Amino acid sequence: MDDPSRQRSDTVTSLRDAVRKARLDDAERGGAIADLRSGELVRLEILRDALTPIFAELPDEAELFDHGLVPGERPRLFVDILAFVEMGRDRRHYRFVQDSRWGQRVIIETDDIQAVLRAVTDYIALRLVERRKALAADSLPTPPPPRARAMEAEPPRETPPRETPPTSTGQAPPPRPAGSVSPVLVFALGILAGILVTLFVGLMRSRGFLTI
């Protein structure tokens, strides 16, 4: 016994396809720009419905596929922000196009809807693999720069002792013992003492204390 709900679903699907076929036939018979544009939209709607099961399998966290049919002067079925499907100049061929930094790249152009379905499916699979690789790369720790790694590997260097310049004889002077007085200071003190003695003797002679 056939399922009534299944029969009703098949009837709706067949009726929808019949309405689309009627719209296409009417657009081709009319030949007006508006009718031709309507025919483009119908063909893209058929492709969108065929891709619905593919988009339903996308993981919830894969937000890069912002897909949808955008009507307008040139209707387009977007797969993501970079790739879309539009109709060719003859209004019958599908053109699967990807935007890049070097311009638009036509992935496939054909009137075979099955070939377009395979091309879009392969594109989605490739984008998912690229996304997984990008997430894996972001989870790896960032290595330190080469200079930092070299500094970590190199042991600390000891500061060499400062060498004492050699004397005129070519030999370094012996180290000065702690608490010793500089010879220059002793010489200066001797001169100062001689001046003081001379002043004292002159003062005593001027007052008559010394007659020598």
C-alpha cells in the first residue's frame, strides 16, 4: 500500500517542475528581455533545489558558505562570497565563476546541470578542507623568532677581566697594595709643607724672634 504523504510529496514536486517548465516555455516563446530574465531565474531555481541536499550536509560551524539565489538584472546563485553560478549569454549555459585577486575564473560552463552539480560539490569539499587546515594551523603554538631561539640556545658569556695597560718597559705595573698613598699625593704634600715652613720662618724673622 502506497504512503499517502509520499504520493502527495511526489505530486507537489511534479507540479512545481511542471510550472517551471511552463515558465521556461513561455519565456522562450516571448523572447522579451523580461521573459528571458525570468527563464534565467527559473534555471537557477532548478539548480538551487538540486543543491539543497548538499548544503544541508554542511556543518553548522561552517559559516563561510553564504549561499542563496539573488534575483536582479543578472540573477546569480551564490555558493559563498567568492563563487556563484549565473547563466551565459545564450541564457541556457550555466557559468560557475569564482572571484579572485586576479579577476574572475570560470570553473565550468555547460548546459549539463549534473556537471554543474559535481563542480559545485567539489568546490564545497575543497573549501571545507582548506578551512580545516586553517583551523589546525591556528591551534599550533607560535614559534619564537630565530633571534630569540639563538639567544636561548647560546650560554651566557662571562665578561673578561679588564687588562692593565703595560708600562714603558713592556711589563704591567704591580698591583697597588690596599691603603697605600699615591706618589703624586706625597709629592704635593711635600711642596705644601715646604711653603708653609718658609712662610713661618719669614714671619718669625719679621718680628725679631729669629736673627739668623
